[in-house]
Amino acid sequence: MNNLVNTMIFQMARRTHTVLTEEHHEILEFAYEYYCKNRVGPLYHILYQKLGFSQDHIDSLFPYGLFSIYSWLGINIQTPNQPCKPLAELDVKNYREVYFDHNGTTYLRDHIKKVLEQFNSADGNYGNPSCSTTLGKIAYEHIFQARRTIAETFKVSPREICFTSGGTEANNLALKGIAFNHLKKKGHIISSRIEHASVLSTLKWLESIGYEVTLLGVTPDGMIPLNELKAAFRKNTILVSIMAVNNEIGVINPIQKIAEICKERAVPFMSDCAQAYGKIPLRPKIDGISIATFSGHKIYAPKGTGGLFIDDSIQLTPIIHGGGQELGVRSGTENLASIVCLGKAAKLMHSDMRRETARLTKLRDYFLIKMEQTITSYRVNGSMKNRLPNNLNIGFKGVDSGAMLLSLNRIGIYVSSGSACSAGSSESSHVIEAIGGNKDYGTIRFSFGLKTSAKDIDYLFEYLPKLVKQLRSDNP
């Protein structure tokens, strides 16, 4: 099976709380090979004949039995209780590819492609930054320059920047690094229900080893209620973790007010800034953020890069031990070329921020005008006042989000949805649930970026009204 299928299997298992075993993998491997050869999935009796697994046993392994096997392998199916809706059939004469998923990930911007190519092709850029050789010193200087550049974007000291393999590792290091400072007595952590999975999953694990966690709800427009935050503090509260910008609905939280509340109680404040970094000004020293995490692939830098701002007053217990790289906080030889690109990308994002914000705001407003003119019965999820200009999370009444996502994909338009038909369940986005989203509305996130143009939006709306009409007719 290819990496895409393996990733889908892992995600579906996580979303349905299925612990994968060798039996799961054996069944999935066989079903995938059978489908590739015959273009149809194996039925229960085939699985029994070839592998010896009975229907009852398969049903005990997978949450929806055979239907889960098919859907986890990317085959759209229908179940009696939760049928996947048919996809829209559109006649497209001017096909083009349009990328509306910049909150999910970004491509390498052209300048960064050149930087990466030139760096890797140059002689002498392969040294170990921890070595005292001439090559090592050259490598160290490259990393220090990137560290200094990112520190300048935050208006902090370079010694307060730590590089990691991405936002997920950075969030793990921040949460566990603080928690492990209190390993003997444990403690209480405050966060919210709309955090990224790398925060929520880490907090769930910390709960399993004895820490207490409070997850705050949010207002219908996706904001953290400050009174509830104040009421959540306890004598043993050791950390508050609230994201700066939500990845699904683009809502910007009142970071400075949250920081003030934490400061009054002498509790460190961590913020997942993966969606905010490079898009809104972040000044941790002024904003009152103790730890801020960021990710390279959200700002047109290579995947596998990211890091943290860690205030001088904060000490983290390392979660990766070894040679003591990254100022002793994160061991492991650094990803030199990608870190160089991360620094360059961060500088470009911040120099372009004001101009790009204005441009994206105009595109966002143009998109909403087209929606108002062509689509009925829809809603925009999240605050429109406190929001990134590149994000529109829209609920379409009477439309299955999975069917819409796949229908748009067919005509070259790439978006993300709040839930997926292929999940094998009716599970919806935890963020949309937290803001009280109506299950009658299928949710699609449109997020814009550097290469988004008005022509892209025009192409979408050339077909979106027909697509929505078809999907609604198939979902009475």
C-alpha cells in the first residue's frame, strides 16, 4: 500500500478509536491488493476463504465491519444506516486546478525553491552544526542566521528560539516540557475544546498519567470566553494552552487578554501559533506569551520544520535526549537546509504581511459576494470580525461535506471538510461541534494563499451552484 493509503488508515483508526493490530493490517493489505487486481472489494466469504477470518471476527475488529475496510482504503461505499451521498456529475470544459487549502498546508514559494536548490547544490553545506570543524562552523552559522531571523520576527532574543521537526513536535515539547517539570505532584492544565489534535491528544495522554485537564468551551463565534477561563484556574494550575488562531474556522483569540489573566495568577501561557505566524503580528514579550509554537509548512517553507519561542523565564524538560542540540532543549542533528529555508520564508511572510492581508481581504470579500449572489441556505462558521482574511469555513444546508469535497476534487478544486464520508462514521469536526454547528449543514473550509486569484474564485463559482443543487437533490 502506498503512503497515502497508510496515512488514511492511520487517521481513520484514530478517529474511530481503533487500536490497529497485525490482524487489521493483514486484512487491509489483502483487501487492498484484491481491489487493485479486481477493481472490486472482497466480500466476507472471500476474506474467510483466503485469510480464515469470520464475519463476526471482522466486525469485532473494525467499527463498521466490511464498510470500514472499504472506506479506510479510499473506496466510497454506502451503508444502510449512513450512506455516502453520490458525487455531483459536472461537464467541465475549462478544467483548471485551484488550491483552496492553505490552512492545511502550503506549497514551497518560488524563492524558497531556489534557496533550497542552491543550498543543497553548494559545496560545504553538509557539515554537522555541533562539530567544531570548519564545515561544522559553517553549518552552525547558517542555523544561527535562521534563528536570528525568526527571533527578529518575534522581537525576541535568538537564544529564545528552538527548532523542531514541526508544529506537532513543538506542541508536544511545550506541553510535556512544562508538565514534566511537575512530574512528582502532577498538576492542572487549562486548554480549549477547539485546539489542534497535537494539543488535544497530548493533553489526553497527560491525563492518562495523572495530570488534570480542563477544556474550555467556546462562544458560538468560536471565541474563548474569558470569564470561564478565569473561573477554571485552580491552586495547582501549571499551564494555560490556547491557540492564537483556529485552524478550521480562522478565528483569532484575544491573546493579550488571555495572557493578562495568566500573568495575574503567575501561570505560564503557551499558544499554538501555527496558523497565526506570518499572518498576524506576534510579539510574545508584549503579548504576554510564555511559549509560542510555529510550523514551516504553513508559511511556504519545507515540511518537517518548525519550532518554539521559549521565554527566558521558562524552563522545559526535554522530551528527546541525546547530544543536547537546540540550546539543550531538543536533541538531534538539525535539518540544516530546511531550517535555512524556514528562516527565509519567515522573513518573506513578515515583509509581505500587510500587503498580503489587504489582498486576501479583498478576495475573501469577493468570494462572499459571489456566495450571496449564487448560493442559498449557507452559513459562515466563526467570527467575521476576529478572523484571518484567508479563511472561510462555510456550512451548506442539506449538503454532505464528504460528497462536496470529492465532487470539487473531481473538477480540480482542492478544499478540506469538517468531516469525511470515508471515516466510516458520522463523526463531524470537533471545532464545528464546539461552536454548536447544525448537523444539517455540510462544512467546507476554503483557505486562500499567495497564488489565489479572482480567476480561481470565478472558476469555483462557475460550477458551485450546479454542484450544490445536485448534492441537495440527492440529499432530500
